[in-house]
Amino acid sequence: MFFRNLFLIAVSLPALWAVDPHYNIPLWEPGKVPLSKGNGPLDAPFLTVFKPAGKPNGSAVIIAPGGSNIMLMYNLEGIDIAERFNDWGTTAFVLTYRLNPRYDDAARALDGNRAIRLLRSRAKEFGIDPERITFAGFSAGSSMARNVAATATAGDPNAADPIDRLPSKAHSIIMVYSAGRPMPGEKLADFPPVFLLAAAHDRGAANGSAQLFLEMNKAGTVVELHLYQRGRHGFGAATTSPEYGPWMDQLKHFLNLNKFFGGKQ
């Protein structure tokens, strides 16, 4: 019951920001959500918009908070991250995706790929470059990020829905404290640039991230790895943390090297 209540709080939070500049965008129209098992609020994934206060630079980030796939850590791994990206001039979109036990990884892969396609379809509206959309995942959201990258496609030119005709490969993938699980037929060489982060004491995430770095580096993927010697799982933006406070600055450097911001920052 405790986790269920946390989940309900987490998924209801976007309603508190239902006015500009924070508002929700459904990924699909009602009745058209693939693999849907109902028509309730937990069956309809959506994005919540966080616009930068200053002039946007055309970059965009989709943020998938963690929560063991049973809830969403919307504040720590959603709002806090979105606001930091806003400080950099990036338009942020926090993704409320479908969760266990009702939905599995296949549904979440559809949610992530659809989110990228949806932003590409509305790039002009949001003032973003369709080629500068990164996907950032935390914990379970990080596993989802790997899944989304592994299942990205060029789009179906014959799809009835024009959004499905667009590509879903992200500019880059950010995987924070989870390396995720390999997907069948996963081709690491086809991944966009990848940023991996974990704390060494979070051994499962740290060792998995180190192993994934080795595999990606061998495959020729652009990949950067940061393992902090101390710390734990679930540190979020950690702006003032003595252990891993610099991590988002290091992420900004990684993104800048890959021309995410559209110019030198």
C-alpha cells in the first residue's frame, strides 16, 4: 500500500502544473495507445513540459524518472533534473510511462520511442531542433533508456499515423545508476552517444555500467563513464552533494562535446 500511494502521488503531480509553462501532452490520442489494457489514467502515458525561463537554444531532453517500474520519483529524478536542463537553455519533458505490474518493458519501449517521435513532429511548436533530442533515464528509467535505444527505428513510411513515420533514434542517451539489461538483437554500435553514471558503492549499477562501457567501447559506440568512489543509489541532481555534486556539470560537458546545445557553452 505504501508504494501504491507513492505511485499515485507521483503520477498525479503533473496535474499541479497543468498551466503554462508546465502542461501535459498525451503520447497517443485516447483509444489509440498500443498494448493498452484499459482507459484509466495509468494506461495513458504522457509528457510534462518544462520550458526554460530564458531563451531556449533548440535542445530538448526527455526524462524518465526511476521507481522500480512501480512508481515514479517525479521530484528527485524528474522536476529537479528538468529545471537544471532549463538552466542550460534546454526544453525538458518529463515522461510518465506505463508501469508494472500492468505493463512490461515492451510497452515502455513503445512509450519512449513515441515520445521522441512526438517531439520531432512538434519541433517547430516547441522551438527545438528535431536532431537534438536526448533521452535521460534514472534507475528503472535508465534501463528503459537502453531499451528505447535498442528498439529505435527509422520510422514506418507507410504508417497511418504521421508521427509513426518519423525516426525515434535519440541524439544521445543518458543512463544514471543502471546499465539496464541487454535486448535481443541489441546492436551497441548503432547506439547514439551514451553517458553512464553510478556510485561505486551501488555495486550492481556501477559494475553493470563499467561492463557496458567496455562492451560499447569495443563496439565503437561514443560512450563516457563516471563512477564516483562513494555514494548510493538514487541521488538525483545532487547539486550540493560532496560525493557526486559535479555530475551534471560533467554531463553538460559530454553533451556540449556532442553539439547538443547547438554551439559552444
